[in-house]
Amino acid sequence: MIKKLDEMFDALKSGKKKRLIAAFANDVHTIEAIHKAVKLGIIDATLVGDKKIIESVCKKENIDTGSFTIVHENNETDATTKAVQLINSGKGDLIMKGMVSTDKYMRAILNKENGLMDTGAILTHISVVEPKKYHKLLIIGDVAIIPLPELKEKIVIVKFLIKTAHSLGIERPKVAVLAATEQILPKMQACVDAVVLSKMSERGQIKGAIIDGPFGLDVAIDKESAEIKKINSEVAGDADCILFPNIESGNVFYKFHTKLAEGEVAAVVAGARVPAILSSRGDSVQTKLNSIALASLMSE
């Protein structure tokens, strides 16, 4: 069981290296993170972007361009389209966003004719955070893609939370379904959905985890709060995964963790044919490196 983000790298060293395709990889943080992942022996990589800019960045940062394959495309849309083509032709196991804007990156993935989506698939954003005051990693979703998930979308998110937990060696993850209260209030949709998801888990309709809720965040991650509120649950105070009721609550938690709590994070978009790394252009090298490792663990 992986309890720290840096433990992912040791876990990957014993497995088969994955092939990463980076879309419009012209920026120093993306190149540096990929180079570190290559040096750690966890991936091989192809950078699609402006060859002159990539070579200039590598020269400035003393990075050997022989560490990866470079495919020249100086337009961000063309570079992203090419990266998707390489994945579809079997030359990559995961895709990563470089300097391309998020909308163009997602448009290429979602393209109905040439993208990376199977019929009926739903994309969701899965993050793994390492809180300084929690005893293990937390796997959370969705904080970036689905604004207000309905029950069918929550089922998809939960299944990817569970899959991610399994990738991290957690055999039977505990999933907390959040709401504003632990009470089952019929007029609060988050509470109703939490009850349905819990019952689906209990009856084996969602496998591989223990799901419970509705929970407030305090009950999900703090044993004392659960005891004070007399919540008797295997999940309460010991959650591995958290399903947020909407994007606002998830995004606030994510940004609080990274900006004020100074916590480390890894993030992947799941639901496409391969894991897609959607790091912000402003993310640190370490965040991008963590995300490469997480995507590699999730890649089948």
C-alpha cells in the first residue's frame, strides 16, 4: 500500500516502463518533469512540439535531448492532434499536456472521429493528495471537469476513485460520499445520492470498496468527530477516497490543500483510452512528476 506520493516511484521501477506522449511540450517544467521520470526509469517519452524551442530549453537546463524522442510541430493545435494520433497508433500509453491551452487539449481528446474516447465514456478528474495532517493519501474527485454530477456520473467517478486506489495498492478502499450533513435529508440531493451509492456498494453493484455516506468532511477524515457525532462506520475517520457533491466543493478543497496547506498532489484525467495528465501550465515540476507517476500506475 502506497502511503506517500514519493513511494509511487519505487513501485513503478519494478514494472514495465510506459510510453508517455507530451502535447506541445515546449515549457521548462514539462520537459524537466519528463526528463526526471525518464532518468528514474519509469517511462520512455516522446515530446511533440517546436523542436528548436525544446532543444533550447534542454540546452539551458543541461538536459540531454537524447533522453526522449522529439516530433516537430510548432503549432499547439497540430502538436496536440499529433500526440493523440500517436496514442491511437499504439505508440503511447499515456498523454500529457504541455504548453497547449486546456480547451485545445481537451478538444483533441474529445474529438468524436480522431480523439481518445470510446462511445459512452465519461471523463473525470482524479487527484491524489498528501495532507500533512492525515495518516495516508486521499484520493478525491471530481475537482476540475464535471460541474454538478448526477447519480450516473457519481457512479463513474466512484469507480475511478476505486480504480486509482487499487493502483496504489489499497485492496479495499474506503470511500466517503460528502454532503453538508450526516443526516439523510430527502430534499438534499447529495444526501440521497450518498445513500444510493452506499446501498449499491453493500449489494455488490459497485465492487472493490466500502462506500458510505452522507458524511461531512470532518466525519470522513477525523475519528474523533465521527465518535462525537456517534457515526458508526468503517469509513468514518479513515477514508481513502472522497467523492465531492459538486465541482465548487472539490476545487476549493484541492486549492486549499495545495496553496494554504502546502500539500503535494498528483492528478490525472480518467475515462479516455489512456490516462491523460492535465497539469496546469503553472504547476511545479514535482506536481507534474507526481502526475506522470500516477498516470503510469493507472495505465493498463
